[in-house]
Amino acid sequence: MNKEILLSNIDKIHTTEMGVERIKKNLKLDNENVVEYCKNKILNQNCTIYKLGKNWYCEIDNIKITINSYSYTIITAHILCL
């Protein structure tokens, strides 16, 4: 799928309260605004963006961000194991 669809809807990206806590824990973030943190990662030109099923996946800097393609909700983010 064309990653431009996700990038053109970057302002719609959000998460839930539980999502904020899950992302902070998984990425070991302290007081970061996790939505802005994820958006900045997604907008980086080195980010690999692809769609599988109902989700977008964004990989950069050893991080994988999962976003629902219909609601633009950040579901989770993980540090990738190498």
C-alpha cells in the first residue's frame, strides 16, 4: 500500500490512555508526548512504512509502531530485537 495515505493523515494519529502507558513502558519513555514522539518517527524519511491487513507498521531506529489503518489509533510500539 501507498505510505502516502498514512503520511497525508498524520494529523489524525492518536492513541488511548492505555495506549500511552503501553507505549511509554515498551519504549522506556519518561515524560514524552508519545503521540508526537511516534509522529516524528513516522515522518522521518528513513522510516519504513507498510500496511498488512488492517494495520500500518512503521519501523525506524529499532522501533516498530503499529497503527490501525481505519481509526489512525496507535495500538502499540515495540523495540525490535536484532
